[in-house]
Amino acid sequence: MAVDEAAAVVAKAPSGLQIHPMDQFVVKPIFGGDAVLWYTPTNAAMWLVLSIVAVILLLVIGTRGRAVIPSRTQSIAELAYVFVYKMVEDVAGKDAIRYFPYIMTLFMFILMANFLALIPMSFSPTSHIAVTGVMALAVFFFVTILGVVKNGFGFLGLFWISSAPLILRPILALIEVISYFVRPVSHSIRLAGNLMAGHAVIKVFAGFAGVLGVGAIAPVAAISAVYALETLVAFIQAYVFAILTCVYLKDALHPQH
């Protein structure tokens, strides 16, 4: 009987290295339980709210003094403002400046969400297609409706490449239509995929470090290197999402090839 009990314990015991890098992306209720309904407060919702709060603290509270000699917080906010403003002006043109607040909001929200996700034991909402997909679809519908309203049937010029040989234009038009409607997919997956991959790699190296204990010099060094890279990726992915939005906005305002 004792032998059978020992065998049962061994069978239930985990075997090998137990690393689950995807567990950090599971959406869970904040107050316990397993059911996640549309009204359930979750870790994803909490970190989304924290990202919004961080944006407000930086851009609203941090600049409320409007000091001639800015504080560090005001300087960061002003640098972000000028950076995005120049990006919109350079990529989409001066007539796109009126849409600057929308692109600034997207950029700062994604940036804060990405940076907050680097805090240990935090959650990365921008690693979920449910979040990035909604933002990408919002951009897609916004620029499409804007293009139709501004240009009418002239918006179809976006798909008709008049500089190409006549025989190739219908084929290229079909390709342009397909690529246009694929935009929300690539726009959202690029952001979510990069964030998810980076956090998963960090979790794998952290698992190795936990198993090796005091001998975990190599995994800790790898974690430090990947973490530094992820800090850069957090900014780059916010920049890429914003600059692609500017490119799509330019197409809506000036659809003619």
C-alpha cells in the first residue's frame, strides 16, 4: 500500500523544467474566481486604466504649471508633443495637423502601456490582439471614412495606379484593395506579436535563472540584455503604430498616386 501511495505521489509530481511563458498573458479576474464576463474587473482592464492614468499624469498634471523653465516632467511631455507633432507634419502633411490629438493619444497610450508592462509582475495589455485590434480597426475606419468624406469617389484613386502600364492597372488595383483591407491585421499583429515575444523570452530566461539559483549568471545576463532591448522595443512599437497611422492618414487625405 505504501509503495502504491509513493508511486501516486511521483506520478502527480511535476517532471522536468516547468516554465510557462504564456501564463503571464492570461486574463484573470482581479478579485478571484475563474469566470470572466463582460463586466468582470480583470488584470487587463486594470492595466489599461493605469496606462490612461499615466498619460494623464504626464501630459495634464505634469504640465499644469506651464513653467517657462520646465520641470523634468514638463520637459518629457513637451518632447513627446513636439516629436509626434513633427511626425504628423512630416509624414501626413500640414493639412493633417488637425488630427494630431488623435495620433498623439494613440502614441502616448501605447507607449505608457508598453512601459508599464516592463514592471515585474505587471500585465501587458498591448500583447493582446483584442486591444491592438480595436485600435487598428478604429484607425482603419477613421481614415476610410475621412477619405470618402474628403474625396468622394476620388478616394478610389488610392487603388488605381495611373503611373503603371494600362494592362497592369487592374491587377495592381486588386492587389491594392487586398492590401488595404489587410491593414488592420498587420497593424495590430505587429504590435501584439512583438510585445508578446519579448515578454515570453524574458519569462523563459527567468525560469532558467530560478532553477539554476546562484549559478544563474548567464540567464541573468540574458534577462538584462533582453530587458534593455524590450525597453527600446516598447518605444519603437508605439512609434511604428503612430507613423503607420500617419501614412494611412496621408492616403486618406491625398489618395491620388
